[in-house]
Amino acid sequence: MPMYQESASCCSEHALQNKGTDEHPVVRALEARQDEIMRRLYELKAAVDGLAKTVTTPDADVDLTVTTLSQSPVTTAFRGTSDLDTLLGKDLGALRDIVINANPAQPPLTLLVLHAMLCQQYRVLSSVHVHSSVSAVPTQLLSCLGLRHADSYLRQRFQLGFTLIWKDVPKLQMKFSIQNMCPIEGESNVARFLFRLLAPYPSDPALATLVDSWVDTAFFQLVEGSTKERAAVLRALNSALGRSPWLAGPEFSLADIACYCCILQTGPPSSTPANVQRWLKACENLGHFRLAQLLLQ
């Protein structure tokens, strides 16, 4: 840079006259150069952050990777949206990664649905890995998040990372921060975490409790319950859907996602009540469940 010198008295007089509102072109050039250096540092930090996650995660011994940027033409049914910086913390230049370990014998349908919906609101860099503890994974599970994206190495272009690792685990696990976060276990709990990235939970405590109740009912009674328990849940669904179009009121929610996916996973019953039939059709018309339906075919 060219040398710039002025006497202290001239500088002081100039500052007093302009009251700090005018800057010398040399100063502006220095500030612009600093901004450019910071931008490049953020990009470098993003690249290093991606390499660090690959090296430090316990699941680094993967033998297959498919990286994607999934997009869906289906519009979301949610009115409110969530802010990533508020929920996950602001981290300039670093991609916020969600890492999920799932057993291929029990594909997490709700998470695939929520992933597709996340791609409608954010720029999501998705990747599928196969852990060495798994001998073979069906082809449809390898491509469950879409095809490989050409710009997957440019991590700074994306807002959110979604990493799915097919691994021999007894229960689904999720970590957001590899280094300092305890894993969240169970598909229902991970689904709650992901749903909050799509839309805020109901502010009404009673309504929020209702949503949580349906989510637990779906996973513990529809999936793991006996035939008698599943029949009782279907009667409760039919009764609730007789009062409102969706399970938690007039708006589509996580309760609908969880119950629909669990019914899809266990197979629809031979005699489905009328209100439940109407609700199943309404869910299918949204288009969010197409991937889950194809996965089970």
C-alpha cells in the first residue's frame, strides 16, 4: 500500500471537522481488503470443518458415501418457519451438521420425510454412508436422500448438513455437534429435534402436549404394540379426526407425520375407519410421504 502521512494536528482538525463521517480512501481500501481476507478465512474454515468431522467422528470407518443436495417441488404445509441461527447457534463459515446412525433393518421413515421437508426450506448438503458393521444395504437405502451433488465439496454454499450412516445400532442415534454433544436416541426424539428446524412447536402447552402424546403413541403402540393396542389407536385416531382435519387441530404437524409413517411401516389395517381413510388420503395429497412410500415398495 502507498505510504500515507499527515501531521497529528491536521488529522485531529480533519476528524473534528468531519466528526468521523469521512474516511480517507486508503482506510476504505484497507477495510475492504480486511473484509475479503475474512471472507476467505470463513471459506477455509468451512472446508477444514468438513475434514475435521470426517476424521474425529467415531463413524469415520465408512466404506461408501453418497453426497447429495436434495430438492423437492412439494411446498411445505407449515405457516411458521424457524431460524437456524436461533436454534442451532450462529457459526459463520461452518456448516452445521446433523449426523444420524440408523439400522438399515429399520429405516427411519419419519426422518426421511422430515429431511425432504428441510430441503424445501434450507440449502441442505445430504450424504449417505455405510458403516463397516453393516455387510450389505439395499440399493434404495443408498439413494434415499437423492443423487450425488456436483458441488458437494463446496460446503460453505449450504446451510445445513444431513448425514445418514447406515450402521448396526440397536436404537437410532443422532448428534448435531460431534465433539461436544451427547447423542439423542430414538426416532421419536430425533423427529422432534428435526421438526423444530421446520416450524416452532405450538406455544399452547396443551396443544404441544397433544402433539407429543400422538408421537409417542405412534412409535410405542402402533409400531411396537400388540394387535389389540393398534386397533385401539386406530379408534382414537378416528375419533380425533372426526373433530378436526389433522390430529393436533386445523394445521398439519409432527403428530400427522409420525402417525402416518408408523401406519405405513406396519401396513394399513384391513378395515380402516372412515375418518382415518380420509386423513390418509389428505396426507398422501401433500406429497411429503412419496419417498417413504417408494422405500417400502
